[in-house]
Amino acid sequence: MLNYNQPLKDQKSYQGLQMSEISPVMKLIIRGKKRDFLSAVGKSLNMVLPTKANTSTQSEKLTALWLSPDEWMIFSNNVLEEKTNTYNTEILLNKNICNLNLGAVTDVTDQYVRITLKGDKIYDLFQTGSPFNFNEFRNKIGSVTQTIIAKVDVIIHNQSQNEVNLFVRRSFSEHLFSWMNDSASRL
Amino acid sequence: MFLINCPFCGEREQSEFKAGGEAHIKRPKQPTELSDDEWAEFLFMRKNIKGVQFERWNHAHGCRKWFNIVRDTSNDQIKAVYKMGEKPPVK
């Protein structure tokens, strides 16, 4: 990716918890209601969008998160290595969805920051600042939730046992990261 | 503080939601034909009762969808939750 300015440069490590930003990663928000929209996305990306609430689906290259009944986030599993800001996935979706008026595709690569958290104290950290009940979420790999941590809107994705992806708006990311570091140091 | 069962996401804490006022207020079909008093009645006047009230809520920090709930304002007990466009399940 070209000219990506990483907002969170440090990798932080505590007992039972590591936090760092993963970048650059492609992130798209897609919206649509029609049945044709779902099948067009499925054919374009070779993956099924999750229609069940608070779940996700994964292919070799992409992960799709359920955000609301007509909204999904798609992000690349791997870090982008090509020196370009044009993504084949976005071009393909624009062609098969936007051009046919089936839905909307928005590039949010620079809007959201992906933080990865690893360790067995992730949920202890979340509990210090979130009203969400993580009891079911932590046992179900692939779960997704949108909630608030320290009054900041976040999207949380249960990637695997003791590994979580957290998406936060870029302008809030430095504050949230410093808040999480402060909180993690007291666990 | 209380829990709201979002019809899309499931049970969440109230702080994730924003209240949107009284539900089922119909917009007049011909606003231009109303007097100022009638227009003010539609625009500003709400029942705001102590007891069972029909309300609109928005899951602002979650799925961002609007829905209706039936809430007893005296004790915050939620009697029913239903989607926009649906008829209230309780009277």
C-alpha cells in the first residue's frame, strides 16, 4: 500500500496480553438488502456473507464480519504488500454490485485501524471498560460484536482462541490504545 | 441502567442505545393545511406518561438500526420489543 501512516507504532506486551496494530490491511464496508446482492457478493469473492447476527465467515484471503442485517465489513487476512491503493476486491465488487445498483461498497482502509490482541487476559481487559457480556463471545470462534470500550465505538472479532481483532476509528485509535495500555498495566 | 434486547443483535446494555422518543406518531398527510397550533401539537407535544409507553430506540453503538419498545417508565421494565413497521404486540 502507498503512503500508509501507521498511527500505533508500538507493540505492547504484558503478562498474558500482547497488543499491536496490523497494517496495512484492506478494509471495505459493503451494504445491500436484495437477495441478488448476497449472491453477487458470494460469486465475486467466492465466499458466503454471514447472514446470522454476530457471526463471520472466512476464506483464504478475506474475512467478512456481520455488522447489521444489511451491512458487512470485509478485510484482508494478510498484510498488503503491493505498492498501490487500488484493490482488486474493491474493483470486482464495484463492477458486480455498484454498477448494477445492488448495493454500496466503501473503502474504509484508512478509516479503521486493526489492532490484534493475543493472550489469555484479553477479556479481563475488555471487562474493565465495556458493557458487553463476553461470556458467550469468548467461547465461540468467529463471533463478532460492535460495542463500546472506554466510550469508543469498536468492532471486535474473535479470530481464534486467545486472539482477537479489534477495529477502531483511526482518530480514536491512539486514545483507545493508550487507554488499553494503561488498563492492561493494572490487570 | 437496564438491558435492551435488540431485535437484530440480541441483549445489550442500555448505554449502547439512544432513545428516540415516543413511537407511532403519524405525520399529518397535508402539513400545509394545518394551523400553527395543530402543527405544534404534532411536532412538540408528547404524552410522557408515568407507566407503559411506546418508544423508538436506536442501537447507536451496535447495528445502528431503529426499533420500537414498550417500556414501563416507572420501573424501566420492558414489556416488548418489535421492529419498525410491525404492530405493537401488547396494547
